[in-house]
Amino acid sequence: MARQMFRRIRNAGCALLLLLWGGQAHAQTQMLVSKVDSAGLIVYTAAHYGYFLTLGDLKKESANLMGVGMDLGLKTLSNWSFNAGFTYCFSGNVKGTDSLFRMITNSNGSIMDGDGQPADIDVDQRLWCLRAEAGKIFPISRNYRNSGIQLKLGAGVEQRYVYIKNPENRVAALTNEYKKGYDRLSMGCMLYQFVGYTHISKTRYTCFYIGVEVMEGFTHRQRDWDFSLMAKDERSFTDIMAGVKAGWIIPLYKKEYQDTYYFR
């Protein structure tokens, strides 16, 4: 009787040990699972905002610029990226307006309207650029193969001008046709560089990029006559902008992520 009781206790103990060992092994296996996403083919658009320091010849005519714009991009399986980007920049501070309007400014420094009163003339700096870009993302984590340090180079076209506000065209010398002689319209080719961090995750609302952007424009005046010079402006300019840009990425098409599991 005692021998049977001992055998039952021994069998129950062995069963309990096996159960505990199996549960521990299962828990350990679960802890060793690693879930990794693979690099995918992604088509996306992005809205961006930037703040840029003006350098080169642009600094002589404009204060620092803010810019907004859109990108359309493709990221390949090997993390190469190809983009088309548009940026529209603006500033409320135009430099050199005294010389710009010297032909229509009186001895008191005022521009008079049709009623003989000082006119409310305001000017802004406007600039836009359209470019094509190519680059690559270098992942810094195996768990996020679509994210990492991104380098991009590009080229495109730039145009800048002075936007002149003449309410109700009260100043005859600054009507639409005459504005062309004062707006410093310049246009030319440009080069583009970007280095930053790009994050593309499974969650649509947490995809973004941020980095440092530099643009160099090589422009020429486009008007046939400049009233401040009383001649055609034949000069060429090197316009440089450097600043910080951030964008919110919206994936339009994304290859499904593949999960890789590691067991030990």
C-alpha cells in the first residue's frame, strides 16, 4: 500500500516537473521571437516646411525665407529614392527698396498715389523652385529597413521676384505692366543637396523626414528693362539657401511588410 502511494506521488511529481519545464520553454521561445520588417517598394507624397538662411547674392536682396511645398517620391526595394519636389518660399523683408523705387520716390522718401497722398506700397520676396532628386536611405536598425539616414542630390529650376502690392492700382507708376521694371525677376538652373533622417513605419501617421537642405541657384534677370538702373540688367547671380526642412510622408502605395521570426 505504501509502495503504491509512493509510486503515485513520484508519477505526479514527474508530471508536474514536465509541465513546468514545458511552460518555461514555451515562454522562453516567445521571448526570443524577433519581428523585423523588410525593405519595401513605396510610392508616397509629402508636405514639407522649411526655414532657410539666404547666402550669396540672394542675401543682398532678401532676408531669410520660409518655404512650403510638396514632394512625390518612389522608394525602391534596395532603398534608393527618386523624387520630384516643389518649394514655394517667401519673406516680408526685401532689401534695397530705397534704390529699387528711387525713380518714383519724392524727397521725403514717399511714393505718392493719384490723390497726392503717400501710398501704402508693400513688397515681399517670393521664390519657387522645381527639382528632381535621387538619393538613398541607409537603415540604422535591422528592425526598420525602410528608415534611416537619407542622402539626396538633385537639380532643377529656380525663379525669384519681388511681389509688389499696389492696392487698387492707386500708384500709376506701379500698375501691372510697370511693375515688371521693378520686380527683379530672376530665373535659372539650381543644384540641391539634402542629408537627414527618414522614418517610414507601418503606421501611416508616423512617417516623416527631417534634415538639412542646401540649394544653389544660378540665375539671370529676365526683364528687358530695369527702372532702378534705367537699363537692362545683364548681371548673373548665385543664390544660396541653407536651412532645416521637415516633411510629413503619406504613403500612396506600400508593399506589404514581411515579418521574420527567429527562434532559439
